[in-house]
Amino acid sequence: MFRFIKNRNLIRSFFIYNKSILENFFSLSIIQALNGILPLIAIPYLLKIIHPEKYGLINISQAVIYYFQILVDYGFNMTATRQIAIHRDDLSKISSVFSAVLLIKLFIIVIGIFVLAVIIWLVPDFRDNSMLFYLTYLTVIGYAFLPTWFFQGIEKMKHLTVLNLIAKILFTLMIFIFVKKESDYLLVPVFTGLGFIISSGIGIFIACYSYKISIKRVSLKEIQYQLRDSFPVFISNFSISFYRSANPILLGFFTNAVTVGYYSVAEKLIKGLQAIVNSLAQALFPYMSRKLETYETISGKLKAILRPTRYISIGLILVSVFVFLTAPYWIRLFIHSQNREVTTCLRILSFVVTLGGVNYLLGFTGLINMNQRKSLMFYVVISGVIAIFSASLLSCYIGLVGAAYSMLLAEAVLLILILLKYRSLKTQEQ
């Protein structure tokens, strides 16, 4: 009886102590679900109205513009979150970080517009669809000022979640209401971008009004520090995003827009699932930032990171198996026919859910919090080079299935390198 009461109290104290983690996980899951699942809802409708070719062009533009999102983020989703989590009781310090990050993002947005213009001018296929690319860039503007990193750091995501829910659902509905013929395809990036812009404006208002954050003048020294601190994480983020989002672009060069459209169906299904995993990792990140500060030994830090990763990995394996077995039903649901090649592609990518999720947990949540940013950057760059090389080669011969295999290969290589690093850290301490 005493043991039962003791165990019940331990369980209760665990949930009370980790209440903020659970709340942030559910809040981040909702936001990520909005970004990942709402586009899935629109896929069957868009394929029917604007046809696979125009849908493929939209996904090519989204893949290109996604790199500008990574550029404008500049790793602040990790480094700024960590700084705010550690200094969460120092309002002046948080305001300085907040102001410096927004200023840097504004500067990068301006540079990004000029870089995009040059890319469009250099690539004839992009030049023919220049308006589509410029309208898709609205997403970058909205994403840049969305202070998710701030709310993660203070572990208060619920307010931003509700307002994101309203904004994203509203603009998804506008796609169904206003996109009525093939020539309306340019409205898709407009509504998507407006959803991000509205959400970011609301987020900044909540941060300033509810949490008393002040936008103030920051010194050049503060800006330089933020740029240096985030650079390794930026390279890691950019490299991993480069190969994870490069397949639609490579398929566009080596095949055609229709193939890109079909590949994007499978890829968006996988990214919708990965969004939930990323939500859990992001919710854990500020908690792990503080927790690892309490450990003096590497072995203690490794145990703290590996413990939750083991349990989450079991869930990821089950999800991958489920997607693998039910792949034909998902493809039939979204493209209204049974396409064997797309089904095979989805089955290959199903294992990316497990490998990519473990990489995010061990790499970004683990190595960054253990000040191993340069090592992670190096591993991600290696994986990215392998991914781009293999995707370029395999896409020429086996199309979208080859692109899927290249993604799986890159994630496997990255996981092996991260595990070897963990083993090396443990050996060094001994």
C-alpha cells in the first residue's frame, strides 16, 4: 500500500514538474500540425483545380523559398531559445536578445529579396514563373518575425497557438473559396504568406503587451555576438534543410513538374508527421538547456538526453511501420488513384520519420546543448553532400523513387555520425 502511494506521488510530481513541457509540446504540435497538415487537406482540391503541373510549380517555388526561411531564421530557433530559457527572469536581457534577433532578421529579409531576384534572372525556368516566386517570398517575411523562439524560451506557447489556429485555418479556407480555376494558382502563395504575416504580427504584439518585452536599440557588439553564436547552428540547419528540401528542385531539373507534384504528395505526408516529432524536440529543448547545466559530467548529460530519446524512438518506429503498411490507402486518398511509383516513394520515406526524428533529438536537442555545435555542423554538411549527389544521380535513372532513396541514405549517414560522436564523448571522459 505504501509503495502504491509512493509511486502515485512520483507520477503526480513528474507531471507537475514537466507540465510546461507537455503544454509546450501540445502547443507546438498544433502549430506544426497547422503548417504541415493544413496543406495536406488542400492537396486533393488543388490537384483537381490547378492540375499536377501547376501544383508541381508551386512546390518547386516553395522548396526554393524554404531556403530563404532557413537563412532568415539563422539558427535563432535554437540559440535565441536557449538564451531566453537561461535568462528567463532577466527582462532586460530578454528584451536585448529579442530586439537584436528581429533587427538581424529584417536585414536578412532585405538581402534575401536581392538574392532571389538574381536567382530568378539566372534560371530561365524560374524567370518564366517569377511572379510565383516573389509571391511565395511573402512566407519568408511572415516566418521571419514569428517569435516562436521567444515563446519556446519562456515555455509559454498556448496564446500564440490559438491565434495561429485562427489565422492558418482562415487562409486555408480562402484557398477553397477563391481558387476556382487553373489560373488562380498564384493565389495559393498569397494566402499562405498572409497566414504567416498575420500570425507573426499577433505574436510580436503578445510578446510586447503580455510579457512586457520592449523593442530597444541594441549595440553592434550585441548583434555581432548573436551572429557568431548562431552561425554553427545556422550552417547545420541550412545543410539539413538543403538536402531535405532539395528533391523537388532536382526533380524539376531532371524530370518535369508533374513528377514533382506527385513526389510532393508523399513528401508532404512525411513532413506532416515529422512536424509532430519536431514539436516534441522543440518543447524539450529549453528544458534540456536548463537541465544539462546542472550536470558536471559528460556521462550524466548523455544519460539525460538518451533517456527520453529511447522512449520516443519506439513511438517513431511504430509510426513508420504504420505508414509503410497503409501507404496505398494514403496515396489513393490524396491523388484519387493507385499510383504504384508514388506508393513506393511513400514507403521509402516512411523510415525517414524515425531516422529524422532521432537525428533531431540527438543532434539539435543533444549536441547543441552540449556545446558541440561545430561537430553537428560538420556531420550535417557531410550528409547534405551525400544527399545532393545521390539525389542528382538517382533522380535521372529512377525518378521520384530515387529521390526518396537519397533522403533515406542521408538520414542514415547522419545518425551514424551522431552516434559515433556520442561514443567518442563517452570515451574521452573515461
